Amino acid sequence: SDNLAVRVALGETHVLRETKEWLKREGLKIDAFERKGASLLSASSQTPSAARSTDTFIVKHLPPKTTESELMEVFTKGGAIARLCLAPSKTVAVVQYIEEKNAKNAFKKFAFKRLGTSKA
């Protein structure tokens, strides 16, 4: 279609579907990313019984040319990493630390910081 809005919507749908499939392949709970509510501030998880991991966090809004090696270089500064998964879109990653305390410290250190040309 020649309509820009339609092309953008189709592109977003493709990325969302691809990301959900990636989450499933990696064994990550999609529910952790889905929220329901009138606003981001009042939104809650679709499955309130799902416990949040204390050794893992998500990194969003990455530049689309981000590589796993770049992410490893940055996040190993916070401690030993058990697993780092980069989505096919390269705009989302999940970082799991071996030790919970390292995950908490890394999250505090890197939350809302720019990684390359984007915010982590």
C-alpha cells in the first residue's frame, strides 16, 4: 500500500510478532511484557501471580544496529552474566546475571542511561 500509516502499522505488527516469537523461543514469559490499564502508571500485569525475576531485566529502545558483543561489554561491567538475549529487531534485550545483587546494582547503574545513541 502507498499509505505511510498503513506501512508503519504493518511494520510494527511484524516487529511485535517477531519479538513475541523470540520471547517464546528464549523461554521468557510474554506476560511480563503485557500490561493492562488506563495508563502506564496504573497498568498491571495480566497475570498478577507471576513473580518478577530478581536477577534479570529488560533493556529497551536500543539502536537497531546493536550487537550482543556491545551489550556484553557494557553489562559485564555490572558483574558476571548468566544469559544475554538480543531480539531479532535488535531493539530489545534481556540480561540475566548470575548473582541477584549484581542485577540490582546493574539496573540502578544503567536504568535510563544512553547506550550508543539510545536510552537503555
